[in-house]
Amino acid sequence: PFLDSEGLTHSISPTLFSKDINWNAQVISFRIEPEASNLNELQRDGAESVLLLADFYMQNGFCKDYDLIARVLGRLTDVQVRDYALGCHDEKSLNAYWAMWRDLLRIAPPKFVAPVASLFAAIAYENGEGALAQRALDRAIEDEPEYSLARLLRRVFSSGWPPSGFAQLRAELHPRVTQTIFG
């Protein structure tokens, strides 16, 4: 519950840490290049890192392992890892993933915002927070104007598609992405 749109926007605004040069370099070191010879291994590492980070959030409500956080932010640049992350939560873990994606969105360095902003937008939308979801998509598009998932989610959310329908589609796609990454 936010008093106004300014409070809503501030809740997902970048922190000063997101612009730290050393932090940026740490996140960049985990970026997945599409032509990497060990692409599937890196994708698996990304998916496993998402689950590990989510476990921290489910147990503690936060995570102070910045190497793990940098790994997740860097690995989310890969579409398969991002799509895997999109389908990881369920009703039981929704609040932990909501907090995790929101925290990561606030500390994501420039050029690493779009994937996590899109993930946060999706979970906010499923949670009935349409205005917050739209603000998260604004952040994604500011970071990467042609980011395809952000543009797709904008169309889906604007069409009035019910959050339950989106959750069902996400749940149906997750096994396929899991198969691609884990074989």
C-alpha cells in the first residue's frame, strides 16, 4: 500500500549502490555471452543460483551474499535463465520471490535492470499490483528500450488479461524451459 504514485515509484527506484563501479564489474563478470562454448553449463549455474538465492529469501527474508546476487543478476542476461526464473515461484514462495526481485531491481546496475524489472513486474501483476507492475516495466524499458519481455508484458497487462491466466501460462511454460536447461 503506497500513499501515492511517487511512493510507488520510489519503492523500486535504484539505490546508490547500483551505480558502484566495483559492483557493476562484479555483475558483468557473471554475464552469459550467447556464443559461450559452455553455454548450457552457465545457464544451469544461473538457474541453480536463482533457486539458492530464493532459498535465502524464503528462510531469512533477505540475502547478504553479494557474490550470489551478482551471479543471479549477471546470469539473468540469458533468456533461458530469465525464463526459468519467471516460472520458479508458486503461491507458497510468491512473497519471497516478490521481495527478492524487488531488492535485486533496486541494486541492479545499468544494463542489468531489464531482466529483473520484467521478473518483478510479472510477480507484481500476479499479486494484483498492476500499477507497480507497470512502473517496473517503465524501469525495464528505460534500461533497455527494445527489451522484448518487457514489451510483451506491457501488452499483456494493458490488455486486461487476468493475473490468474498469466500465472497459468507461466506455469505451463516452466517445464519446457527447465528441460532446455537441465536436459
